[in-house]
Amino acid sequence: MSPISKTARKSKKKSSALPKQQMKFVDRELAKGLGRAVAKRTYLRTDEDGQLEKWAEVADRVAKGNVALIPAKDKRHRNQEYKILHKHIANASLLLSGRHLQHGDIDQPTRNMEVFTNCSTASTSYLLFYLLLNGSGVGRSYDDDLMVVDWDYMPSLRVVLSEEHDNFVWGDDESVKEAKKKYKKCPLV
């Protein structure tokens, strides 16, 4: 066997490699039929004039919502990330979960995290049901006909907040002080 020269190896590699082409990005249209039907039912929002969003508008809304999760001090990074994310969502070269397409917007950082999660799991049916009530996808039907859980034995949950917590509202929430007095015989308090 004769050794192959470096230049012959390089030319051999070049000839077998596929030519690189710049990807063309366009604002895609929704696919007719099922694609458009699902989008109308689930993702597209209606403006003040009753007009449904276009896919490019969904891409804009969702990209803005996702980059709003980046701290405000990183404004340059936010802008760069927005351009990339918007381009790929609008082109459908990147698809986010349906929950992000449905709920993603500029108010995303203040929204309940559960609306963006899917396939949540928990150690008990009761906690899973709680996640479902908060908007999370749990991948389970809670129809009476399908459940073998006796909901009469669902534990009574008490949410106790510190009076210093930002979300604490006197009269609506139970304070730590009230809970200690009310549940003093409970070993967990």
C-alpha cells in the first residue's frame, strides 16, 4: 500500500463533503387543516378588533415572554436572545411546548409557573390534582369513572405564610403566629 499525500487526503475530504448552504429564514404560515385548527383553538390570541394573531405575532409574543425571564441587567443579552428566538419560532425551526405558545407573553415572569409545565408528577393523587388545579399538565384524567381514589380522604392542607411575605394578606392568609396557636398540639408546627 502506498501512503496518500496530505494534499490528496484534503482534496478527497472536500469532494465527499456536502456544500454548506445558508438557511433561509421566513415567517412561516400555519399548515392548513389540523395545524391551523389546533393553532386557532389553542395558541392564537384575538386582538381588540377580533382578528387572530399571525404566526409571526405568536413568535414575537412568545419570544418576548421567554426573554423577559432573563434579568433586566442583562439587556444586551436579552436583545440578542430575542432576535435568535423570534427568528427560529417564526420560521418553525424551533418549536416550544404548546403551553409556551399558549401562555407565553411579556407577563410570563409574574405568571404561575405551573401553566408552563407539562407532565408533572407527584407522590400522591392529591398533590397531582393540586398541580392540575394550578394549571400544570399532569398526563392523567381525573374523571370520576376512571379514578380509584376516594377523594373523601383527601388531606386538609393549610397554607401558612409569614406576615413579612410579599403575598401575605391579613384576613385571607393564615399567619405563622396564628398557625402556631391553632396547631400547637401538632408535632410538625
